[in-house]
Amino acid sequence: MAVVELTEIPALIPRYSALIGLDLGEKTIGVAVSDTTRMVASPLELIRKTKFTQEANRLFSLIDGREVGAIVIGLPVNMDGTEGVRCQSNRAFARNLLRLREIPIAFWDERMSTMAVNRFLIDQLDASRAKRAGLVDQMAAAWILQGALERLRSVGE
């Protein structure tokens, strides 16, 4: 398997399999999962970055336990549409995952996801900086995955 276009995923996986979304940060990986009907994304877990093999094993454990058919990784594209070092890092993460397991992986433009999640946590939940720190990456992963799910629905998954 390889990195695929998001719209190719439904044809590659079982009808009632979930998707997992990742927000790859410098120190953590925010993880979100969809329901098996691919309607709603929910924050799932925060994986602390240590060694790639440990991160991958934890991720595969989550995938195996939740009937996940594909991975959606946030791609931090610059505001002008160009890709910088963080995009290269996220693409390398995907390539390394594919060396360990064949699973469809797609990227989703995550521009402004962390900012939107922070704004929501401040405005709607009045969350302090300390509370936000533990939630932002997981919620950003859910934001990324929800955007991908909505795109799939708009093209008639």
C-alpha cells in the first residue's frame, strides 16, 4: 500500500471500518478516531514521542483494537500553499509507517486546525492554558479527521 488520495480510501477499505486521524506535533501525536459509519471524529489519545518504533506500535495497537481501515495525517501546509519542513517530516512519518504495515494513508490540509481548536477551548469551554495543553493535539486530530470525513461525504463516499 502507499500514500493515497483521500477520496480513494473508501474503495480500498471495508465499508464499516473506522478511520484514524493524526496530528503530528514535535513532542506528541494527537490521535482521533471515527465511528465505523465515518460520520463523527472523536479525540482518542495523546502519544508522547519517544522512539518511532514505540509510537508506531502504540498506533498499530489502537488501529487493531478499533477496526480502523486507514489513516489520515494532518499536513501542516503553509498559508501560501507551500510545504515546509514540517510537511516533509509528516510525509517521512507516513513512509516509515508503511514500511511496518500496509495500510492506506492519506494527508489532509490541517492549516489553522490548532488555532481553531485553541479558540474553541478558550471561547466555548473557558479552558486554562494548562487544560488546553493536554487537549489541543487530540482535538486537532479530531478536527483534521472530521474535515476529511466531511470531504468524503461531499464526494459521495
